[in-house]
Amino acid sequence: AAAGPRQPRARPHAVLEVPRPLSPTSGAFAPDARSMGADPAPLDPGALTPEQVQKFQKDGFLVLEHFASPEEVASMLSRANALVEDFDTSKHPRSVFSTKDQKRTSDAYFLDSGNHVSFFFEEDAFAEDGALKQPKRLSINKMGHALHDLDPTFAAFSRSAKMKALTKSLGMTRPTPVQSMYIFKQPSIGGEVSAHQDSTFLHTSPKPTCTGVWVALEDCTTTNGCLWALPASHGEPVKKRMLVDREQGAGPETGSIRFEGEYPDWLGDDVVKKKFTPLETKAGTAVLLHGENVHYSAPNLSPVSRHAYSVHFIDQGVASWDDTNWLRRKEGFPFEPL
């Protein structure tokens, strides 16, 4: 495989632990209750402190250690393994996921994947004769995009009380999961995810409300393709929109993809590239991502995988899902808030 892009020197990022349930004598309570003289109440598990909310609003991302318990991590790893084991490659259109070339993913399988648990191969998974170079379990880039609604294990985590507390503490009035992915980042062939903003793909009106919760299920380092985030890059509107033109009444699997706007060459500008922060995280750590935050991950050219689970939320209390988004649910399968 070709060498990956040159990475900036690693700089430590701020690590903030998810608040745990607290006893009435611990003293760590919501400051608004203290200031008003009321009896303080402990934070709900998963809820952010005002200081954490302020840091997220400042940086556009937030690292939360121990967000997923060891049991939840093990459960999601095990469930993903079972789903891959049951996946029949002979009945698959061999759709390849790539953020570099969206035209290669503009097929019916991709466009309808918001209604299913679909499988996408790595670009380098196949030999010239069309056969897999490696075992099936080492050839898949990701599964998506309705795990949070269709699979009991991932639904339980995505719709847990702590996820609701997390999104509510950000001010979301009707936090609604709309997209979920299990990302394998396979050893040696794990593909690059180029610098992007999530609101490019998941847009709401009259204002953007996309927020991502990305959870490390294995340790993530600069050698196996960890996330890199650009601090304070969410201060401007999304630079690029991905849209799908569909005929009236057409199903989600139809339509053609187009883009409006262009991304700056964030990684081609050495000054900007040096500002990206590597998010090296232990299994169970969550990374909260503002929809306009610029982030990327380099290829995984190491012998170690980097599994992660990601779920994206919108706030249906203040905005609506855009019909021009690539992801469209079928009739009778609506987005359901937490």
C-alpha cells in the first residue's frame, strides 16, 4: 500500500472523564443549583458538566474517557463479529466506501443503506480477479447505517439513558439518532477518511444541528489511524453539501449525488495541518464532534485494527431533516427521538 499522508507532530489533547453518579456529600453538583441555594442534585450518568459544555462549544470536539463500559465495548465488538460472520458476500454488490470518490458509492445499495445494516468493503480488499485478498472479517470497511434502530445491541447503547443525558446536556430538545456506523479500520488496508465536516452529509434546516458521538472500541493511536480534529473549526458554516436529486415519490435507493461548495485544502496547508490535534484514545472513550468540526483519520497501515462505533444525532425540536440529504428513510420507518 502507498504511504499515507504526512501527519503533524502529535500534541496532547485535553481528556475529560464522563461524570459518574455522585453521592450527596461529594460536592460535585450542577453549579446552577448551588448558586440558587437549592438542594444540589448529582449529574445523571453521561451528562456533561457546564465546564465540559463550554469546552465543547469552544473547540468543536470533546474527549470523554470511560463513556462506554467494558461490558458495552465487549458486547459491541462481539455483535459486530457475529454480523460479519453471518454476512453472505456472494449476495453483495461489493459496494466500496470512499470519501475520496463519492461517485463510486452512488449506487442503490449505498443510498438505501439508511434503512438497513449494510456492509461496505475496503478499497484495497479485492484482487484483480475480483476475489478477496484477505478473509471477509479483515476486508470490510464499515457497517451502516441503521444499526441504532435495527440491531438490539447497538440500539441499546445508542438509545441508552446516558446517551440521552449527554445530548440533553448539550441543549438538544429532541435528540434523534439518524445515522450509525461500525468502522473497522482494518490492519494494513484501513482506508483514509479525508478531512470533512459531518454536516456536509447530515444537514438540517433552518439551522444545522448534527452532533456525532464516536466511540473507540479498540485503542486508537497515530499508528493505526486515530481521529485528528481541528480545534475551533466549527465557527463557520459548513463549506460543502452533499445532495441527492430524487424524483418526487421516488424511493431512497434512487437518485444521483451532487455536491455544492468546496472544502479548503486543510491538509495541504502546512500551517493549518499543524493545528490538527490527534485524538489518541483508549477503548471505551467517546469523542463528541460538532457537525461543523473538521476532522479526518489517516490510513491504517499498521498490523493492528481500530474498531469504533459512531452515531449521529440531530435536534428535531428546532430543525428538520433535509429531503435532499443522501440518507432517506422508507415510509413507515421514521427517525425516532430518544
